[in-house]
Amino acid sequence: MLQLRLRPSALSSVQQHIHAGKRFYDSTVEKFVAQPTEALSLQQMLEFGRAALYDNTKILESARIVQRELPKRLARRLMDLQFLPYIVVTNPHIKRVYDAYYHTFDTIIQQPLVQTHTENEHFTVLLKRLVDEHAPMLDALAAGLRECSRKPFVGQKLHLDNFLDNMLHSRISRRVIAEQHINLANRRPGFIGVICTDLNIREAIDFAVQRTKQACTETYGVTTEVLLSGDISATIPYIPTHLDYMLHELLKNAMRAVVERHHGHMSLHKLLPPVHVRICAAAQDITLRVSDQGGGIADESLDEVWRYGYTTIADEPSVGASGAANSWAEMAGTTTPAGGRYRMGGLGFGLPLSRLYARYFGGDLQLVSMPGYGADAYLNLKRLEGEWQEHHVEEQSESLLSDAVGHYP
């Protein structure tokens, strides 16, 4: 009788294909997609946080909400990924994202429902690890998008902005849910979970300015000053990391535009024109205006800056087949000879993602360009007390299949 013997490496490959097949035909994801998600509200987050100061059972209830909500939201993104055209799904970076999402989905649904504080401690450690593991997924998503869009003929037919909006909005939502629970028991002064209840806008701007000036100096050898005016004592309840990301991106764009437009015309007696940031506080919101004299944005490019992957940085290095770059800087093509820490460019995710952060909490981000002179960015932040509730985009979009790829002639 003929016996087929496989080498260990071949056997491992066969086992991987069998496992992948079982996972593909597993209907668990579809079952979670069919379940409605609960819209996240700030009021709920704050009430849980305040109540947890006096009632530890609220922390257990928060853990169970995380266990209930994260799998449903991950399942929707897994389904969206399955709907993508074949050329995108098979990209190694996109596959990496899918595998990471499925691993997290499967890991959470396997956990027993948290009933005790000891179980919550173990669950929180696991949750923190999963959140950290997802940090590089933006890199992988961006690398996959770039590689697919550069494919001859097929790339120009891909329309992935709606898909990326859903993916990144859901990512913000999941991280807020997870990080709120992780930080709920920390009881830091001035914080309820991950929300700073009285975030000082001037301090947030100063922090972002210092980081961005260092990036500018390391990239160009010079930097420009930032002048702050307006309601400099304004505060707002907000998530500091979200505001920092948006400020950093806006300041990077402004400083880069100024340096690239004026640096070659500088003299010993002429300084780079400063970037102006004005804080405008109102009863329901705060608006930050970031103004530069960087030459503005051409009319034909004004809509393009909101597209994922649009960048004015040339000569971006390719990402090897071994995996996505380890950081945005490596993929941006802006590594300095000294190998500094901060960079001034990215892969074109900065502005659209910043607008997504602003809109997630009911605010907005708008650009007004004055070609030949400069540009103003208006970042509107809603005060998060009371009425705000998460915009419900977690429902899996049945139109993604038709949206993701254009019609071929």
C-alpha cells in the first residue's frame, strides 16, 4: 500500500491551509455581524467613571460591555475586508491586518464573561496587549493601500476611501472603548478613564509645537516659530492623545509648507514667517485656527488632500515583502542622515485621519487656501459634556463591494 510521507515543512503548510479554510468557512463572524452595536456616548463613559470611584461593580460592568461590543465591531471590519477586491485581499499587508483583527476577535470571544475583580485584572492585561498589538496596523493598512493603488491598470480602478473611513472610524471607536476600560481603575487626578475632564488647550498646543519643531529641525535644519493668541486659558473635556495627533498633523503641514516655500530665500536679516495659532472658545465648542504663509494649496489639489494616500512627498521607499515598515517615518521617505526621532511627512493619512478624529466627537476640520500666500486650517472641537453620542457607522456596509472597485470598460 502506497504511503505518502510529507516533510515537516510541507505538513506545516498543509495544516495552515486547512486551518485557514476552517476559519474562512466559520460562520461565527457573520453571527456577530448580525448583532446590533450599541452607540457609545460620552455620558455613559463619564457616568461609569464617576460611579466606579464609589462602586467597583461598575468596573466589572464596563468589562462586560467591552467583551460584548468589541467582537461585534471587529466582525464588521472583518466582513468589510472580505468584501474587498481580490487584488486587495491578497496583499500581504492587508492580510496582516485581517489576521490581526481575526486573532483579536477570536481571543476576546473565547474569554469567559468577567464576573470578579481578579478576572477583570487578567482581562485588562490581555486587552492592553491586544491594543498594543494593533498599533502597527495603521502602517500595514497604509502600505497595503499604496501597493494596491500602484498596480498597473487595476490600481487606478480602486476606490477605497469609503472603506478606509469605516476601518479607521471603527478603529477609533474600538480604541476608545478599550482604553477607557483599561484606564478606568487608574483614578488619575483630572481624568475619568482616558478622558481629561479639564484639558488645557494652550498646554496641548505647546506640547505639539515642541514635538513638531524638533521634527522640522531634524528634517530641514531649520524651524519656524509658532505664535499663540486668543483664549489661552480655555479648557475642554477631551481625550489628550486625539487632540495631540490632530495638532501635530496640522502643525507639521504648516511648518513644512513655510520652510519649503521660504527657506531658499532666507538671509541673515530675514526669518521664516511664523505659524499663527489662535484659540477661539465658545459656549459649546472651541475652534483652533492654524495659519501659515506656505504658499497655499492649488485649487485642483484642495479636494485631493482629503484622499487617503495623497502625499506631496516624493521618492517614497518601497516596503519589502517581509512586512510593513515599522513606523510612519520609514514609509514617509523623510529619514534624516542622523536618523532622528521625528519626521515631517507620512503617507497621506494625516489630514483625513485628523478630520475623522474631529468628526468622531462631533467636531470638524476644514481648510481654506489662499494660493500664492498660505492656508488656514480650522479645527473645531465640541465640548463633550452631555449631548454627544457616537455617530453610528459600525453597521457593515453592503455597498462596499461596489464602492471598492470601479466599473471596468
